[in-house]
Amino acid sequence: MFKIYKQYKNGGEILIHPDVKKSDSDYKALRTIANNFAKRGKSVMLIPNTHFKSPAYTEIYGSLIGTVYERKCPDMKVDDFFYEYESYLSPFKIRKISNMISHGVKQSSRIIINNNKGASDRYIKRLIYDRINSVKFTYDIEEVWIYEKGNVRLLFKKQ
């Protein structure tokens, strides 16, 4: 079902589902992010948007069934965890970071934020902690990764 896109000697690999739309605006960024994780020895799967009633949904996203993320389609799976990549449409405005976090955590508790315009780590962490400490906020945040200039780095990990 998944096709091997790239393999590394350290065991890292990138698998791409045939239904992933290569024409999507974020496809190139997702491939770059997947490559970053694979170089670290991770197994990365780029996965398509699938209707929750289709058999493919159960096959790919089966572990989400029964969770708050049921019916959601995160962008990728790194080892055993789903990740959602959030980007923005130009022009960049600093408040878009908050929107990316809020949209991302509705898909997965692990998100990757496009920060190519360079909002400060302190600002992004404040947004994350504000969200975690908010009474209205129902979604959990496990990890937040920052995607900048072709690299991915961990900014926040739940203790």
C-alpha cells in the first residue's frame, strides 16, 4: 500500500501513500519534514485525507477511533504517532501562529508549525502555555515542532 520513497542506513525511512496529493501546497514541505525525521532514524509515513467511513480510514487511522481525534486526518505518522503540519497563506502576520496552533491541535496532539518568518521561540511557547492553561481549551498538546528554513526542531514537549 505505502511506497518507499527513501531509506537511510540508520533505519529511517519515508513511506508515501499513493493517494497523497502531490499537487497540495504543503506537499513539498511535508516531504522535507519527513526527510528530517527519517535522517534521525524514524519511520515516517505521509498519509492522505480519507473519508472516515471508508475502509482506508480504518486501515490508516484506526488508532484514532475512539479518541478526540476520530474522523480527523493528520498529515503524517512518525513511528507510532500522528503529526499535523500547519502552514499559513501569505502575507505572514504574527497572530497566524496562534491560528496554526489552534487548527493543528484539532487534528493531532503533536503539531509542526511553519515558522519560516521567524516568530520568537518565547512568543510561540507563550501561546502554547496560554492554550494549555486555558479552561476553554479541550485538546491536549504533546509536542510542538518548528519547521524553519528546511529544518525541524523540537520546541515543546509535554513533561
